[in-house]
Amino acid sequence: MATVPELDPPAVAELASRLRENVSRAVKAPDDVVRDLLVALLAEGHVLIEDNPGVGKTALARALARSVDAEFARVQCTADLLPADVMGTNVFNQREGRFEFRPGPVFANVVLVDEINRASPKTQSGLLECMQERQVTVDKHSHDLARPFIVLATQNPIEYEGTYPLPEAQLDRFMVRVSLGYPSREQERDMLEQHSGHDRVLDLEPVTDVGEVLAAQATVAAVHGSDALRRYVVGVLEATRADPRVELGASPRAGLMLFRGAKALAALERRDHALPDDVQALAPSVLTHRLLLAPGVAGDDRSAVVQDALERVPAL
């Protein structure tokens, strides 16, 4: 496909429609989940897909990866996985008499990190730099990652044996956390009919390329976000921090990602400006996983904290 040098919001919406339709051919995911994936892709964020085993977490990530004509890599996390296995390492070239850097899988455009909570804390920490700064530092030398670059990580929230819970610093690197849930009865029946003998993800063909995704990302970055909208985002963040149920509220990075995500959602809806409605639609996916609740508060209260913050802060 030819590189697209410039796009407008309607063209970004058309690109998202192609991606959504392509992904739906292989995975029956809720509309808001696919929307959040597309928002993260266009806003240069990362996605944590957290749900029970067998509901299609990995298939969803693979379907999005195959829909983009870009370099794809998959990391299967285990307890003995080393940072060098993911980021890369320097290897001595005997013929040349010098060390050469051998890139790891994070140097792809779309990186699927399967069962991320099975990797050791040391390996998890190695992902922090590449997810935030789009670079890897090995032996004091920095290596830039490919663009676009998105990490799609999966984890099973109910299986704890042999796992290492993601620390707050790691969770904060993910723009959105999504959950698929179980399909409806009709969707599950269709799945038995269509998928029982074949992996439908393997049939997917790319519907866009790196050049078009980069152009769409540039368009999203140029979407207008007013000063009033910035004040609204800050107000929502402050409301989560002031909630007595919360020990650690939403971070400034969360605000940046919420603001960028709102601009991406505006482009998906063919607008050149973001609205408080965009912030409200994305806040649960962007903020909930970042909250650290006070001792004795149930984990389910995270969603209530975000919802209460949205209700208390007036949309200017």
C-alpha cells in the first residue's frame, strides 16, 4: 500500500472502520473494546487486555496486528524470560572483532506480550523504558524503536500461581485496560460453527500500512483540545485523588493519555475537536486500572471512584 502523507478526521474514521470490520471477521469483541484498541493505536498508547482464559484475549491482539501491514512480534512470558530476550543484547562478532547489537522482539511495530504477569519483575521493568520513551538502552547505548509502536499485553486476573502482579509503574504505562467478557449466546453459537476447525485470524489480510497509521496518528495529534477541556481533565484527575476510598489517584501521565485518547476518539467520530463526552467515554478504560485503593476497600470500587469523579466535576 502507498504511504498516505496527510489525512483528515473523516479519513481517520474511515481507516478505523476498515480495521474494526477486519478484526470482527475473526474475533467477536464488544464494540467499546475494539474502539479502545483503535484509540490506543491512533493515540500512540498501549493496551492491557485482562480477562479470564479462553475468551479471545490473544486472538484479539493478533487480529489487530494482522490488520496492519507492519512488523509483528510475539513474546510468550515465562518466569525464566530475561530482559535481553525481550529488548535485545550485544553479541560479540569474532570476525569483526567487536560487539554488535542484536535487537529483541520489541523492535517490531506491533508487539504482543502474552501473559505479561508471568514475567519476572526484572523483565517487566525492562518494558518501562520502551513503552514510555520508545527506545531501549543497552550498555549505555540507546536504540530507537520502530514507529508506530504499540504493545498489546494480555494477562489472566484470576490465576495467581507462578505470576508476578504488575506494579503501579507498569500499569501506568498502559493507556487503556480492556476486558472482553463472555460472548452472547448467539455469538458463542456462531463461534462454534465458524471457528471450531480453523483459526480465522490466519485468514485476515492487512487493510492498512505503517505510512497510513503514522499519518492518522499525526492527524489525531492535531485535533483541537480546548483549554476548558484541559481544565476538565485535570478536575477529573483531582477528584480521583481526593476520594477517601483512594490511596493513590490518577497520575499526570493518566491525564495526558486521557487527553490524547479523547482527541483520537474525536477523530474516530469525524470531528476536528475533542469534547467532554470523549473524556467521559474513555475515562473508565484509561483511569480505573491506575487507581490504588485504600486498605480494606473492595477492588470493584475503582469503577465507582471514576464514575463518581465524572459526576462531580462539571463539564465546562
